[in-house]
Amino acid sequence: MKKFTRVIENFKCANCGVDVSGTGYTNHCPACLWSRCVDINPGDRASSCGGMMRPISIEQKCGKYIIIHKCEKCGKSRRQHAADNDDMGVIIKLSQDDDFVFGK
């Protein structure tokens, strides 16, 4: 079974309304870090949930940031590497305060 499908698509963030240009690896909004629960395996768009995935925490590994998302509808958690164009201010705020919620 294929574990990753690269899908290049643009989208409007359902949390903050920013227009996001996808790269095929984009799974969250670079402005607010929110995501959607649309995949079973990355890029497959096979999940019927569609819930909003709140960024709940940040981890740092080998100098890279990893965003932890949790779906507000089904409770699923997913880890995603931060992208180069993610708002570093939001990443820093989230890393300092797990209760920080941008845009809600």
C-alpha cells in the first residue's frame, strides 16, 4: 500500500481565510498552522472526517520543528514537519504555550 501521494493543490484556510499555494507537500496553513483531517495516508484524501485539525504543540528534532495537530471532530493526531514558509512567530508562540490558539 502506498503511504504517500503527492497532490499539488491550492486551498483557502478554513480557519483564518488565507489563500495557500500548495507544493504537493503542503498540509497546513503557513499563517495559522491549522490543517484539515482529509487523509488516511498523506495525500490520499481518503478520510471522510473533514474536521479541523488544531495545532496543539511543537516538537523540535535535529533542529527542525514538528507540528502536532489534533482533529477537533474525530480526535486523530498527526505530526507534520513545519514548512519553510510557516509563520515562525506562531511556531514560537505555540512552543511556549500549548494553550495558544491562533485564529479561534
